Amino acid sequence: MQVQVVDNNVEKAIKLLKRKLTKEGIFRQLKEKRWHEKPSDARRRKQRQARRRVRRQIARAKARSRG
């Protein structure tokens, strides 16, 4: 992943890099790998994420049908 610094504006480049890393999910992966996760906790987390994904898809579908 690359970010170009334009006009010596390092602050803006760092913001852009953080935004890209967040979008890619790198920060979330680092946070998850920081400590050992029990298999049962991993299963529960994955189920929670799946439910969240489905809720978001339903909400987006409703928003599209309204608008």
C-alpha cells in the first residue's frame, strides 16, 4: 500500500494511510491477533459479525427500496 506525500503535507498523507488501512481492515486484524482468542469466543464473534452483516444488508435494501 502506498501513499504519496504532496507539497510536504505529511499530516494529510498519514490521514489518508490510516483511512486506507481502516478500509482494508488491517487495524481490526491487528487488534484481534493481539491476544489469544478461545475457539468458542471466535465462533461467537464470527456469528455476531454475520448477524451484523445481514442486518446491514437488510437495512441497505430497505433504504434502496424507499429512495
